[in-house]
Amino acid sequence: MKYKIAIIFLFASSTLFGQNNIQRIDSLLISLYKKGRINGNVLIADKDQIIYSKSFGFANEATKEKLTENSVFDLASVSKQFTALGIMLLKEKGILNLDEPFSTYIPELSSYKGITVKHLLNHTGGLPDYMDIFNKTFDKTKIATNNDIIAHFSKEKPKVLFVPNSRWEYSNTGYALLASIIERVSGLKYRDFMTKHIFKPLEMSNTFVQNGNNPLPNIKNLAYSYAFSDSLKKLVLTDELKEYNDQKMLSGVVGDGGIFSNVIDLLKWDRALYDNRLISTAVKKEMFKPAILANGSTFEYGYGFQLDSSKVFGKIISHTGGWGGYLTLNELHVNSGKTIIILFNHESSEIINKSIRYTLYGLQEPNPTGKKEITLTPEQLNKVVGAYKIQEGMEFFITLKGGVPYASMTNQTPLRIYPVSDTLFFLKEFDATILFEKDEKRNIYKLTFSQGKGKMEAKRIK
């Protein structure tokens, strides 16, 4: 079988990142592509210099149109970076206060007490996820919008999951409401605000907010999204699969997602963040601070950015996204100015930024188990599949996609997990392990997620 690879391949003469490291990254990605484990675009930059940019596979499987660096992808939750910056631009103008109740700007939701704009930004507000609610209650023949979310929460008043700022839990609802706050404070539609204040100033000419009423085929250079159908045993457009109908219905909601872009424009965005082109150093510092909970503990998430820090790589800000077959990542190394951008359009692809990161620095990627990855039978894998309850409103899910195991928490992007035994798996992205435990009947009844010194247990519920 021949593999179609559209190549845009650049080598840099940088002394920091030798060609050997770039060649190893290329070899890794080619190997993963041939195994069907990636499909899309990868770009790596050292500050303003692109040191690697390559496209793997097709933008359109039916026409065999190849992906290029101009191909446009749904960024999914990577969009949250832009929403957060939009809020901070309004804050800098002095027309929005992060410590005000969010209902100051959306008075229809004044029944939700004690939740500030800042709580929405760092996922500590406790509002239930609108996706779960709408998947059960909304008319699936219609396209839901942010106003529909506000109307539902105003009328039905679904209960909060926890006292504001008592814990951290990822919230798409919070970011949809932040988009509505941007509209009400600025007087502009979210898409117009983003275009005027972010996309145009940064010359991001291939970046825009999708209008849920516009069909995807009208998007120039679109990378169509695909998922593997277990029943049909082949890749299928996600629009043609019943399990993605709910995502069509939610395509009119923006703020938590809804921005389309390509790797070239995302590099412009990262450089603007690095060089403080849109916001001051003080505001950027605030955005990149961990969330501080009421009990004094912290969680490594700022305003629209996941945070990571190590002696090896320094401080890293990033975000991942997964939606309708798209899998995305934008990662900026704050200390060195390096960028890793991954845009994939096959659901079965893997976010492999950790592997790229270690190889880029010429380092051996750690395996938290110290054991070699093995292959399990479908029967063995099915024994760990299911939902595991962490606490009320938060679950851990183990799923299979095309026979490959993935793990995710409530409303978060599924990540591939790698078995080293029939009960022990690891996640490359977080240097973490998942240990499944069996009862006296040899059935899996709980899992333990371990990362560093931290552990989290979850009992199997289905």
C-alpha cells in the first residue's frame, strides 16, 4: 500500500535543534501515519522560524485532495484561548470586571449566586455542562445557539455541581457564557469581535468563527473530519454517522469552540502571545497563573490555557481540543519561544506532543511504568471499557475507537492509553498511569489514575 503524504518540510540551521532531532520527529510521524495513528498537519517553530511543517494524508478522502499547510480545521476547545483573550481585552479597556458576578452581564441568570467571570475563565464556577443537558432535552432538528443556553438555564435553573471555587471542573458552559458576555459588553457579535480585535490585527486571514447556519462545504481549504466506523469497518465522514448528530445540533454555540484555523495562522497567534502584541505583560501574567481554589490549593489551568512547568522544558501553555472527528493542540513554550501545533482530522489520531517535545530537545521520552507497551486482544480491552465515577458530576471513561483504547474525563478530549499489561496502562501526554483492579470474581471494579505523587480513584458504574 502506498501512503499519500503532502510534504512541506523545512530544516533549520539552528544549533539548538539539530537536523537529527527533526529527522527523528519526521521518522516518528511517518511511522505513525503508516499505522493509521495520525492524519493531519504538524508544525514546529523556534520563535519566528518554522523548523518543521508537514501534512499527512487527505483533506477529503472521497476526492483524494491532499492536506496542505493552508488546510483549515475546526480548532474545537483550542478556541477557548481566543475567548479568554477577548475577555481580557475588555478588562484592559476597563469595561469588564473579572471579580463581578457573571450575571452582572447576563442578568437572566441572576439566580446563580457567587459565580464570577473569573470562575468561568478558570473552570471553577460549578455550572453543569450544557452539552449533557441539550443532548437529552434540545430539539435535534434545530441548531442550538448561545442564547438557547441562556434561555434554558434561566427557565430550568439546573443546579450547580459544586460551590463556586471549591473545586476545578472543566466547563464548556462557562466558555459559551463568556462569548455571550463579550457580545453584550462590546456590542459586537462574537465572530465580529474576534475578527476585528484578534484575527485582522494578527493577519490571521484563514481564521474565522463558524456560523452554525452555514454548511461546512462553503469553507475554503476545509479539512473534512472522519471517524472509523466499527460497523462499516472504514473511515466515514462524521456528518454521516448517527453518533455525531448531537454535535451538528450544537454547531451554533461559540466560545467553547467554533473557531476554524490552520497551522500558519496559529503560529501568528502564538507569536503575538509571546511578544505581547495584543495585551500587556501584566495581563498575560494573570492569564497564565494557576487557578487558586478556596482552600488554597491550586490547579494548573489559567484563563483558557492548560499550564505545565518543568526543569527540562520550562513553562508551557497549551490547550487541546476534540470535536466531531477533529483533534487539535496548540502548545507554546514560554521560556524558549518554541511552538508545537497539531491539527488532525481523523478521530482515531493521537495527540503526540509529548513524543515530539522530548525528541525536539534530544531527550528520551519517559515511560511512567518502566515497562514496554504490549498488544491486548479485543476481549482483554473490552474488560476495562466503561464509566468510572470519581465524584458526583465527574466520571472517567474508557472507550475503544477502531480497537484502540482511549481515556477521558467528563467533557474532556479522549486521549490514547497504552497497555503494558491487561490492567496497567499509561498516558504519554501526562506521564500518568491507569491501574485497573479486579474483585474476587476477576471483574474490573475500579481504576486508580496516578500522576506524580497524586492519585485519584474511580469506581466502575457501567
